[in-house]
Amino acid sequence: MTNTQQVNMSEVLAGLASILDIVEGQPPGHVLRSCMLGMRIGERIGLDDEQRSSLFYALLLKDAGCSSNAARISAMFDADDFVSKYTYKTVDWTRQPDATLYVMRTVSPDGSIWSKARQVIEIGRQKHSSVKQLIEIRCERGAGIARLLGLSEDTAVAIRNLDEHWDGTGHPDGASGGEIPILARICGLAQTVDVFYSQFGPLMAENMMLDRRGTWFDPALADVVFAEARAGHLWKSLECDDLSAAVGALEPASLIIPATPERLDLIAVAFSQITDAKSPYTSQHSAGVARVAALLAQRMGFSEQAVQEQERAGLLHDIGKLGVSNRILD
């Protein structure tokens, strides 16, 4: 890649955001719309530039750990991991009737009534520990990706605490209220609002916020989103023609991170780890391919830049696997 000094790290991550949408079972643009929502909240509550920069990257990478629990989700539900995640996002799993109905509708779609019943019973038996473990795996992996990329600790902590709830019913730590980092509170609200907005429209998104205000969400932050919606510009802004450009304009200008060759290498490593985490059978596979590819390129007399590009290609060669169900991969 040439002229990397003219490209921002956020542009590269925004370009890769669509693959994170797929892994999390969300429609195209979910990460970018969540970023727009979260950054608007951050601006309205007066976050400074450093906080907004940390929030910006937390929103872009909030789903970086999602591939790490795909195999377990597919196995637990005996179902397509994309479908399971897509429907799960709209369920208030802290309410037992809602959670039970979701499980009954999701498990073993091709199985007999008896296999479905066995799966439901097994999930019910280990429900709390399984949900906590799945979220913890995802959150820890996502925070690790942020640290690998050299982003702020505030970014990593926001990603790790993404699924905490205001009333203490979230994971991984069961933190509540002000114990939850403000950036994590914003990220959790923004992503859930977009899930409902993109699937059901503005009215359902607003009704969901009203229903979960004070339980899942910080009431003050929910009120900020309500105010923006009432002002009439919030939902329209999410329908812009070029989401990537709109998101890029939200990064604090004084803290823009250039996409240097070294950072591009780190991004390639990060997304190779995201790719390999999709299935337990491919751990470290991309790193191995990259090492062999780079070695072959060196032995064949390629230039230093060509060897570097070959190594990046090896790291990213399987990225399309993230769009394949674990029912096939595993």
C-alpha cells in the first residue's frame, strides 16, 4: 500500500466493519450506525477530545471479540450462529419468559421435538453460567484486540464492559450504575438502539429505550437519545449515503491516528485473530500461512515491501470465513 500517511486508521477499520456486522448477525452498517449514535451522545454530554477518541475506537471495535463465541453459540443452540445472534439481540434475556421463548424458538431448527426439548432443558440447566461465559469470552477478546492495536486503555475497558447493565444484571462483572465506565454505557446503549432501529424502525427503538431506561441503560444517556430523536435529526442522520465518510468526520481532528505500515500490520494481525477465533479448529492458522508465505516470498527474491504485503495477505486470506456458519465450519 502506498501513501499510507494519507490514510487514517479509522478509515481502515471502518472498511472492515462490515465483516464484524456479519459475524454478529447484524445488517450492513450496524457498527457504523452505532458509532454515529454513540459519538452523538458523547458530544451532547460534553466528553473531551481524548474521551471521544477512546469512545470512537471502542464503537468501531465493539464487536471485535464476537467471533470467539460463535462456535459455542452454534453448539449450544444446535443452530446457525448468525441466526442465533441476530434474534438474541432483540431479546431482553434478563426476563425469564422472554429468554425461555427465545430459546424455544431458536434451538435445533431442523431437529425433532425430542431433540429440541433436550436442548432446551440443557440450556436451562446451565443458562446463567453459559450466558456469562459467552459474554465474558467475547468481551475479553475484544478488549485484547484493542490493546493489540495500541489503542487507549479506556477503549479496551469500554469494549470489555459493553454488556453491563445499569441495574447490575449484565455481564461480565455484574457492575451497576456509576461503576460501569461511561464509555461502556454509551456503547451498550448505542448498539442496542441501532439493532432495534435497523430491524423495526424508530418507534420500536424509542419504545425499547423507554422500556429499558433505568434497567439496561443509564437514564441520563437514554434521555439524551430521546431528546435527539425528538429534535428530528437523529434517525435521518443514520440514512446517509456514505456512512464511512460520515463516521470518519466524527473522529476528533486533533487525535487522528494515521494508518502507518506498522499499524496496518497490527490491523492484519488483529483481524487474523478474529478470523481464526471463529472455529476452534483453526487457531493460529492464519499466522502460520502468513509466516510460510513471507518466507517463500523472501526465498524467491521479492522486494521487502512485496514480502510485507505477502505476509498481510496470508494473515487476511481467510477473512471470508467469518461469513460462514459454524454449522458448516465445525
